[in-house]
Amino acid sequence: VVITLSPILSGMADVSGRKLQLMKVFCYAGSLGCLGLYAFDPEHLEWSMSALFLANIGFWGSLGFYNAFLPEIAPPEEHDKLSATGFAMGYIGSVLLLVICLALILIAGDFMTPWTFVLVGIWWFAWAQPTFRKLPSNPSKVPLQHKLIANGFKELRQVARELSGRKELVRYLWAFFILSMSLQTIMLMASSFGIKEVLLKDNELIVAIIAVQVLAIPGAFFVSWASSKLGNIPTLIGCILVWSLVCVYTYYFVQDVNGFYLAAGIIGFLMGGTQSLNRSTYSKMLP
């Protein structure tokens, strides 16, 4: 759904100057989906999964518009550091909320588990408000147009024509497609690997998740620093090599909790930096 909606909505955002408004729509949809998870019931799985579906659409859909603000709020020489700071702040927030939710469950018992989803939804909605107040709304002063959908498709065709003449940008997008697919697979499957292959207990998995989030904070700044010394593309190549080595190490050598913690630590350190540098590199390449 996100893959289908994002291109046309981004085209509509460009021709209408309503990028901030569309980001709000996805953000609030995701927040509502989190609130809906309070009523998750395995006996009615289809209805329950609709809340998870909405939360994911809200998250992934809002990110495209969120990322697109980077070149509008900072000059190219600040993109790497600002992108890294954004990811670091995100991981700080996620660790803080995770610790709060865990503390509530430990104090009040499993009764609090559904309420943590309500807290996530409120947290997401509330902390978005300073962002929505500060980000520029329609900075190019584009007038609201009629036939918005048709003009959105026209904008997409224009972007496609411009891309066809910029080979380095096309190559970067294909590379990003493959890299992103790989990183998402590792991050989404890591917990399943830990549970099924290493036989992690719940508390051990929670420790690993917190460690990953915490290590992502210095990792984002380290990769930003490395890019200032080596350049963006060489730094990304170095990150990819380390990611590949972690996969090989995990496949052949991780058989216990300590081995899993080591792999998770390296993944955490690289996770924020690789993602933030991908974003800032692309923003620098845009005409």
C-alpha cells in the first residue's frame, strides 16, 4: 500500500506544496493504529491486524515526507550531521519510551501491556506537535491547484524524465534499493533468529533490543564523522562491508547469547549511521 501511494502522494505534495499536511495525515493514522492495538484479540485476528496495518502505513508513509524536508531546512554541508542527529534523537526517544513501558509492566504486571500501545500512540501524536509547528508549511508558496491527482502524475513524469539524464542518481537509487532491502531483512529477522536459533529468553531479547537502540546513537555520529573525512560513498561502502561480515559471522559462529549480543551490538552501531548517511547522501545529489 505504501509503495503504491507514496509516489503519487509525493507528486501531489510537490505540485501543491502540502508536504507537511500529508505528513500529518500519515502520522495521525499511525498514532491511531497504535491506539487500536490496545484492543488486539487473537480470537478476532483479522480485525486486530488492521490496527497493525494502519500503524505500519502511518509510520512508513510519513517517513518519505519527513526525509524530504532535509534539503529544505539545511544547506548541503550540514546534511550529514543533521541527518545523523535526527536518527540519534529518534533512538533516544525510542529507548526512553521502551524503558518506561517495561517499567510499567514490571510494576503493574501484564495488565499494563495493552496500555503501552495507548502510550505509544499518545507519545507519537504529542511529540510530533513541535515538529509540525516548526517545519515550513508550503515554503515555495505554491497555490492550491485543481486536478491535484492529474497534476501529481504529471509531476511524477517530469521527475522521471529528469532522472533519466542523471545516471549517478539512478545508480544510487538502485544501490539503495538493494541495500535497504538487505538492512530491513536483517533488522526485522534479528529477533526471530535470536528466539528460534539462539533460544533467547524474553529478558535477554529485551536487553539486546535496548543495546541496539543505545549503540545506534554514537554510531550515527561516528558514521557522519567518517563521511566528513573519507567522503559519503567510501564510507557507505565501508558500512556495507561490515554489514556483510556481520551476516557471515552470525551464520557461522553465533550459537549462544554472548555471540548474539556481539552481533546485535555491531548491528546497532551501524544501523543509525548507515540509514542517516543514505538519506543525506541522496539529498546532496538532488538537483
